[in-house]
Amino acid sequence: MAEQTEIQRDLQALTAELRQLEVEYTMFFSGRLPRPPWETRSRVEAIIKKWDRSRIDSAADRFRFNTLQSRFYTFADLWDRGMRAREEGRPGPFSPRTPAERPAADRPDADRVVTVVSFSDPRKEMDKLQMLYESLMDARREAGEKVVPFHKFADLVKEQVKQLRAQGNPEVAFRVAVKDGQVSLTARGLKGMPE
């Protein structure tokens, strides 16, 4: 196997850091992190600035870098708008769709959808699995229900995905909802999506 060049190592790191940054911002805007992920964002920006000013000889590496750079700047704009809206006390891109729903969502006994996550293979999507688990357990704690060990939860999700994929669903969506003070986790196959 050929030795990776410096740009290829940095692009691999940039891909991982950008994915981590997306997860951390999602957790911040959902209230699970107390402050924005400035450290992770600084690491991503440092890699982007380094290679934005440098020459990249390989067309494939240049294309991959440009794609990641564009993705970062698109997300950064969205995150900045969300932060600005939050600071100004107005609804932003991460606010609930309708203002009428907001007061009801503040009540612990209100009917609401807590989170929706889709999987094609949970073993390869551990960040999503962890996020779904944390949302479910937070909702169960609020409702006074017992917390389930992660390994049991992961086995349940894997089994549901396996069963629904066997029925011809390339992706499976899991929804955590609270209705009448009871927490539910439901799985539904997403038909017609590309495999």
C-alpha cells in the first residue's frame, strides 16, 4: 500500500473533525452541551487555512479539499445564524417550527417528538446510535422511567434494523417520543430510498 501524503492525512483528519464538529453543534443546539464547540471548530479552521494557502498537486485531493471546505463554510454559516438568533432571542434555524409549540414543549408531560434518527447500519454509525441512546435515556429520566444499559439498547436497534432491512427497507428511522407522560421508541422502514 502506498504511503499517504501529508495532504491525504490532513484530509482524513479534516473529514473526521468535521463529522465530530457536526455532532457537537447538534448536541449544543439541542441543549446537551453547555457551550459551542470552539476547540473543534478551531482545529477544522486551522486545517482548512493551511491547505487553502498551499498548492495541492493532485486533482483528486484538490477536489476532496474543496468539497470539505465548502461543506464546512455552509455549516459554519448555518451555525453562526443559529447562534446570532439565539443571542438575539428570536427563532432561528434550530428553533421549533412554530412558536405555538414552544410553550407546550417546555412542559415535561407534553406530547412531543424528542428526536428522529435513521440508520442503514448501526455498527458503522456509532455517533448516531449514541445520540439516539442519550435522547431516549434523557426522556426516560424526565418521565421517571428506568435507564436501560447501552449494550441492550444497541442490540435492540441492530435487531430492528436487521428485521426491517430484510423486508426491503434500505434505511430505518427511529423516533423517540413522549405521549401522555410515557416515552416510546418506534422504528419504521424508509422505503424508496437509494441503497
